[in-house]
Amino acid sequence: MLTPPMPRSDGRSADQLREIRFLPDIAPHATASMLVCFGNTQVICAATIQEEVPRWMKMQGVKGGWLTAEYSMLPYSTLDRKDRDSTRGKLDGRSIEIQRLIGRSLRAVVDLEKLGSRTLWIDCDVLQADGGTRTAAITGACAAVAVAINRLMEKGKITRQPLKKKVAAVSVGVVGGESLLDLCYEEDVKADVDSNIVMTEDGEFVEIQGSGEEATFTRAQLDDMMALGQKGIMELCAMQQAVIDAAMSPAGGEQIVKLADFFNKR
């Protein structure tokens, strides 16, 4: 007789995302911005256009534009106060790793030559951390980038769409022998295997991060995690399009797009 799977702390099934919410234009001075929530994890993702390129591009005669990202966790985003990077005098290794991941993920789907001679800055600031901050940041950043680019096109500053496809990210893991989608912090700290998947809306991988936490995992478990990740990312990409459409509508930032509401309307 098979043992039934252990219930998750928030009552979700193994293949179910947390409650996902997007709020466009949370930071009005950015070209575009999104507050993205994966359950209790909350991240502000802002895309800002700077009408110049980095010096190294000018020196090397590189055509087109550039896209770069910065990531930080605000002091009150965790249970114990986290010192600001400015207080420590340097970025910690984790923040450097994550902002590089965000930049790589978005550069994989943005045609920098079509962007023109400008820099697209992505700033991701974690308001509250409950697992999956990097995956929430990538997912929210892509939506913000899409809106920022659409606004440039509306103003006639660019004439060809630089965003080739949407990209999103989600965590997967093995907890108590069961493969789970979109781990919250409580699950993440107990995980035998912890992975993050970055994938495009047409199912192509951008990056896979995964490791056993003092444990090993089988090919079957890896396949289960990849299937869960792809399912979650397809749902996230559909939601991204809904919030991009909402942000470009006359109501704009007045619309909060929720996962449950979105799928109930389909």
C-alpha cells in the first residue's frame, strides 16, 4: 500500500504554485516596475532606461545596448535584520550570484542590438523573503522589462521588438522524498534537493541550478523536478502576459493580477 504524500504546510498540492500576485507600476519613476509576490515572498522589480551604454562598449565599439541587474534584500526582509550592503562596505557573495543570474536570464531573451544604444537597468529589491526570492525576481523582472520596452516602442524610440520571448523561473526540490514545486522557506530548509529552473515560455532552458543538500538524487527525481518546473513556468509566463496587458491598458497600475483570479477566468 502506497503511503499518501505528506500535506504541505500551506495546503498546496505537490505541483501547485504559491498564490502569485503582480502589481504593475509600484515604482512610478522607473520606466516600468512590478511588485511580484510568490506567497509571502515579495520583490519589487524595476526596469529603468538610461540613454547611454557602458564605457567598455564604447571603447570596444560594441553595437547595440546593454542590460544589467542589481539585487538586494532590504534589512527587514528576513526574520533577523539583515545589514545593508553599504553598511558592510561590499556586496555579499549570494547577492552577486543572484544579480548575475537575473542579468543572464534576461539577456538570453533580449536582442541587445534592437534595444539601441541604451542601457536597461533591472533593480530587484526584496521586501519580504520566504523562499524563492531569485525566481520571483527573474519572473517579475521579465514582466517589467516587457512593459518598459513596449513603452519605448509606443514613444517611437525603438521600432523593432527586442524581447524575443518571455522568461520565468521557479524553485523545485525534494522534501521528505517527494518532489515539490515552488518551495517556501520552511520547505527549502528541510529540502534534500534544492533546485532553481529558468525557462522560456516555449519550454527552452536558460539555466538550471541544483544540488543535493547532504544527499543524492536519482534521474527519476530529476525528471520529476524538471516536469514540475516546466509546468510552473508555463503558468507563470501566462500570468506575465496578463500583467503586461494590464500595465499597458488605460487602468495600468490600478490592476492587481492574481494567479487564482487569472486561471478562474480562463
